Amino acid sequence: MEAQAKQKYIRMTARKMRRVINEVRGKSVDEAINILRFMPYFAARIVEKNLICAVANAAEKWGVSSEGLVLTEVYADEGPTYKRAKPRAQGRVYRRTKRTSHLTIKVSVDKKLLNKAK
């Protein structure tokens, strides 16, 4: 039993997202939310929001609370890159790349945590 939440075209590089998701991968949902709440990175707010959506999807599918869930898969892929121009001296133009990313979070029911919660 697995529920997931996806967010696409996030205006942040996948590298910055991976710095955050590597800390919470494989943890229980409650522990991951506590870790994300106290991280100083903006990416932590995005990951936390999507994690809450994944928990809500699991609750809608199976009626499971967050105590019995664990993060099985969390990954950030690169999205399309927006190309913009920055004016420079003497009429030149430099290219600025604004990178995007796609975030996927999958949670599943863990038998050990589910028994401990009951």
C-alpha cells in the first residue's frame, strides 16, 4: 500500500531540493515533519507541504493516520530550464538559466509502526 504526492515545475534547483530530502529519506512521517520544520532551508517548506499532501492521500485511500506511515521514496528530478537574458556592458547580453525541479514523495504503511501506534 503506497500513496504519493507530486509537485512539478518548482522554481528551485534539484540540487537544493536533494540537500533537504536526503535528510528525511527512510524516516517515519512524524519524524520527517519534525526534521523539516526546523530546517533553515526554503526547500524544507516545499518538501513538508508535499509530505503532508502524501499523508492526506494515504488517509483518503486507506484511512491510515501519519503514525503508521514511513517515507519509502523521495526524489527530486530536474525540470525544464527557463532561459532569460541579462543586459551587460557595451550592448552584450548574458544568458541566465532559471532551473526548475519535479518533486515526488511516496509513503507506505509500515507494519512495525502501525502495531506500535495501536
